[in-house]
Amino acid sequence: MNALLSALRVAVGDGHVLTEGDLSAYELDWRKRYRGRALAVVRPASTIEVAAVVKACAAHGASLVPQGGNTGLVGGGVPDGSGTQVVLNLGRMTRIRAVDPANLTMTVEAGCILQTLQQAADDAGLMFPLSLAAEGSCTIGGNLATNAGGTQVLRYGNARELCLGLEVVTAQGEVWDGLSGLRKDNTGYDLRDLYIGSEGTLGVITAATLKLTPRPGARVTAMAACADVAAAVRLLELARARLDAGLSGFELMSRFSLELVGRHFPQLPQPLPQAPWCVLLELSSAGEEAGRAALEALLGEALEQGLIDDAAVAQSLAQSRNLWHLRESIPLAQSEEGLNIKHDIALPVSAIPAFVEATDAALERAVPGARLVNFGHVGDGNLHYNVQAPEGIDSAAFLAAHESAINALVYAEVRRHGGSISAEHGVGALKRDILPLYKSPVALSLMRTIKTALDPLATMNPGRLI
Ligand code: FAD
């Protein structure tokens, strides 16, 4: 191992190979569920240095774990407990290499923080629409490696749809320069799509060419109260019909999710405190007044049809920010409340009401009193269906006693309703062992073939995803 450490120091410089002191920022995941031990944390500053690190690891038979902002929620970006893995943290690779307004693209390094990229696009009078609550600390490399979704998928798509080209260091330490800004390029297998969503198991993403879009003139936000999930889904249908592509956000939040926000962030005002379910709608439009009028007309119609009981339209940017803040505070409020059993699932939108009804009932029979933190990007069919311990029961004891049974119950309903067990967070360590239960043998065999072909020595993030 000393020979490997020496090679790593040669590759990136002594000061950027960390082996001592408090490494918990790199070894402990965001949810504090996975605590590993790294042989070293290596922080390269360039693609060439990344390539040298990968070559050194491969030559010494060591494996490495690519890491961006370490905000992933499935334990894929931290080392295992062996003390033999190298954490390759991309945090020093933060250059914006080019912005091309005419081509609506931006080429950036993998360690750029998402929020910095949103700002850079804005500075160019454009928009990079990927948006999620971790945007102040997650990196674009991590976003692409997990094919992150977030709150704007309904209109702009997942990270995959927002990426035109990649630069990747392969598991052999070679550099693949695929930084194309082309919207059409049918010249064979799509290598970019192979690396996007591969969770660091095939290669290291070192840079990307991202798609920018014109900035909408205004974004208008409202919150509506629904009696149940079926009403919320019918509201979505109506909103799509009336607002068309202008509908850029549609988030569902249960009363209990918002109660947790109220408990842990009491300073945030809640406009509809009695609503059993709240929907956050966002309309992107050319002008603010026209947008607000369109949103108000939609909500008036929804009220007449009995789809909603009440609504509040934000009258200022500050009010709009507050509504988003409520939604974005749910993950943090949950973690303040204690660990819960998370299910990041995707369903056909039309199946969501039946899924929620059946699964809520089955859970109440199995674990009476369990509290459900239901919220999510329902506009694109993504639900965060999380199960919290009954009031007064210790979270850790609850997880130890019920996690496997509750997962089996929830995922059986997901399958029955035509859904996926991972919508946007990925598989990582959390769902690796159960993936074979929900993926066809043919799909798994093809995935293994790809993994073995691209990473025969299992250098890249072994034990994750597959
Ligand atoms: P990390 O956590 O560091 O890594 C994640 C995975 O990607 C790991 O497997 C790692 O090995 C791999 N990886 C990282 N960088 C690279 C690279 N350069 N090359 C190859 N592999 C790499 N996700 C959503 O999709 N939508 C949401 O709405 C959302 N909301 C969130 C809210 C909160 C509060 C938090 C904490 C997380 C949320 N997430 C959400 C999870 C999401 O996956 C991450 O925030 C983000 O996409 C990961 O980026 P990161 O830089 O932190 O990656």
C-alpha cells in the first residue's frame, strides 16, 4: 500500500493525498447510514491527474470510489469499511471551460457545484434548469453519475436529457474526449448514455457539455390544497391541458411532511396549514402578469371542479421562494426527525392514487401507527414514499425491526403498479442486493457484460449498483 500512496502523491502532489486527521466528510454519507474507511482521499486538479490516479490504482490492484459533493442518498459515494479503497474526490475540478450562447451549451468540469453552474448560465442570460434541494453542495459530476432528477424534470428532463457530451477517464486510465455540443450525432453506440447513471462503476466523469435553455421571462408559483392524491393527479391533468409546456413544476406534499417542516423549521410560514395534501405548481411564462393570470384561471377552474379546496398564489419573488423553501426543507426536516425508511420510486402518474391507497392500507395493517412522509415530483411520476417510526418509537430500533419487511411490502406494490424501485437517487449500496429481485435476468446479464467489458479489474466503485 505504501507504493500505491507514493504513486498517488506523485500523481496529484503530497498535499492532495489525505490519509490522516478527520476524514469523515469523505467517509460518511449524507444520511449518516454508511460510514466507511478510506486508504486515502485523493483530490486531483485536472483530467490528466485523474487519469494518473486511476492508472495507479489499477496497477496496484486497488479500487476507487469517485466522489463529488457526497450528497448522494444511496451510499454510493463513500468507501466500504475495508480501509483499502481510494476516494477520488473531484472537488478541485471546478473550471467552467466554455460557455457558447449561440449553441446553447456550457462545458464544465465535474467538480463544479450545481448552483455555481445555474449562476453561470444566468450570467450569460440563459438557464441551466437542473434543480434540486442539494444544489448548493452537489456537483455536476455526481448529478450525471446518478442521472439526477429534481424539480424541473416535468419540463426539462433528467440530467441525462441536459447533457450533450462527456469527458471520461476510463477504468484503464485512458481519457475519452466526448465533449460534443451536437444535438444530432448518430455514429454508433451512445457512450455518453452508458456513463450517465452508472454511479461511478464504469469510469470517472471529468467534464461535461451541458444543454442550456433560454431563460423564461417569469416564474409564477402557487400552492393548492387537495383532499387526496387522486384529486392532485386530476389537477395535474388539468394543469397540463391549460398550461401546456409552461408547467415547469408540480410537487406533491402530504400534511405530515409539512408538519415535520413546521416542527423543525417553524420560521417558514405555511399558507395552507389544514390541507391534507398540498400541491406546489410552477408556471414558466413570458411575463409575470400573464403568468399569474393563467395560474389563477387554472386554480379557479380546479376549484369549480372540486379538485382543490383552497389555493395561494405567490405575489412576489419572496413568497415564491418561501413556497419552494417549504418543499425543499422536507428532506432536511425528515433527517432532523430521525432516520426513516426511504423509497424513491417512480410510477406511471395514472397509477399513483391506487398505489398510495393500497400501500398506505397494507402498511397500516403491517405496522400500525407508522407515519408516512409522502412527497415528491409527482408531475413526472416520482414519489418519495418514506416510512417514519410511530410516535415515541426509537428510529434505529424501528429500522432494525421493520426495514426489510417494509421494503418488500412497498416494492411489491411498486411492481404491481408498473413502477421502478429507484426513480432518481440510484442504486448505490442501498439497493444493490435487491436490484435482482426487480430487474429482469436479461437486463442484469447485459449490465454485467458491460461492467466486465469496461472495468475487468473491478477498479471502479465495486460493490455498488451491480
Ligand atoms: P456524490 O454523492 O458524491 O456521488 C453520488 C454517486 O455518483 C456515487 O456513486 C459516486 O461514486 C458517483 N460519482 C460522483 N461524482 C462522480 C464522477 N465525477 N464520476 C463518476 N461517478 C461519480 N437527487 C435527485 O435526483 N433529485 C432530487 O430532488 C434530490 N434531492 C436531494 C436533496 C437533498 C437534501 C440531498 C442531500 C440529496 C438529494 N438528491 C436528489 C440526491 C442526489 O443524488 C445528489 O444530491 C446528487 O445528484 C449527487 O451529487 P454529488 O456530487 O453529491 O455526488
